[in-house]
Amino acid sequence: MTRSTGMDHIDLDYAKKKGIIIQNISNYGDISVAEYTFALLFEIAKKITLANLEVRIDKIFLQGGYMK
């Protein structure tokens, strides 16, 4: 099993000779990839991980500038 895009990295002739079934699920994960991309953009823009850490150690926004 491989989670990847496309099948050009799979030797289809070899798989066929060995009786290995190769299947493709088109559009699998499109939405989750887009959501993850936006989550990373928010992380970079708003420093969410750093702000979360400081809240957890009672240093709530002492540095400021997280949500600018």
C-alpha cells in the first residue's frame, strides 16, 4: 500500500506478472490536503503553536504580536 499521487512509481508490468492488484482512488484526500495547507498557513501567519505553548505555561501573550 502506498499513499501517494499517481502510479508512475509502480512497476505495473511486474505487479501484473505477480498477480498483484493495483487500484487507484481518484480524488482521495483532496479536501484534507487543502485543510492541512490552510492550517499550516495559519500556523505560520499567527504563530499558533507558540501562542498555545505560552498559554499552557501561564505566560499568556507576554511577548504579544501573535495575532497581528
